[in-house]
Amino acid sequence: AGEAPADRLKALVDAAVQPVMKANDIPGLAVAISLKGEPHYFSYGLASKEDGRRVTPETLFEIGSVSKTFTATLAGYALAQ
């Protein structure tokens, strides 16, 4: 039998995210993807190295001083579409 679409999406996201996390020593990361209007959430690693708390779809991350860059990038993508 073929791989389920959700399993294939997870495999693709895993293949993209895990090497980046390893190469950049990123302890934890959350990814959200909207595919055909359906949200998909993926959580990787630790939210806190101190207490070993894992990242979940509900984990809040501080983006600090990169918020303007992040907003400008998203605005650029929106304009391109």
C-alpha cells in the first residue's frame, strides 16, 4: 500500500527540518504548514534544555528583534502571490 498523504508530508518536513536543526544546533522548533486549507503542525526537540520540556504545537517562542524582518518577509511572499 502507498504512504498516506499525512505521513508523506511529515517525512518531507522531517527531511527539511532535522538537518537544519543539527547543522545550526537548534534545540527546538515548531513548524505549521497549511496545505489545501488544512493546517498541519510538527514539533521538534526541546522547548527548554534546562527541564527537558519538549516542543508541542502549543509552545510559544519569542521571536524578539527579528519580528520586523519576519513580517517583511511574509509581506513579500504575499505580494508575490
